[in-house]
Amino acid sequence: MVKLIALYKTPENPGEFDQHYADVHTPLVKKWPGLRKLEVAKIYGAPIGEPKHSLIAEMYFDDQDSLQKALASTEGKAAARDVMQFAANLITMFYAEVKET
């Protein structure tokens, strides 16, 4: 299993960001073909100091091929366009292989 991880810095207007993320962006992502699980976590603190990030989203897929197909799909492109409009300067994305322990 693999996942795409999106890490969002704290926005200037958290309420507006949260509303757009919940009402617009999340429904777009949920339409991705091959998506097994979407996990969204609101960051509320850190062991030391204030966190620089406010949200982490993890999108799970069976394998890298399924993930790439989702990103290349019409639904994946729609979500990419959306995130570039509301969070281009806030987001960092990366891939990870899930290891069972």
C-alpha cells in the first residue's frame, strides 16, 4: 500500500481555509478512482513550540500505479487545480510506502 501525503502550513484565515477544504476540496478528492482511504487530521499542537502546520491529509492506494492513475484522472486534475487556487503557497506533498509492523 502507498499513500499521498499533503501537509498544509497554517493559513492566514483558518476558518475560510477549513470551510473550503471541507466543502470543496475533500469532495473532489473522495471522487478519485482507486482511493482506498482518506484520512484528514487537524494539527492542534506540538511537543515544543507552536506548529507551523495546521492540517495533514493522507490518501491511501493499493500501489503506486493506482496512485498515479488517480492523479492523472479527471477527478485528480480537478483536485490539483483546486488546491493550487486556495493553498498553493501552503501545501507540501510527498509519497510514502506503508510498512506494516
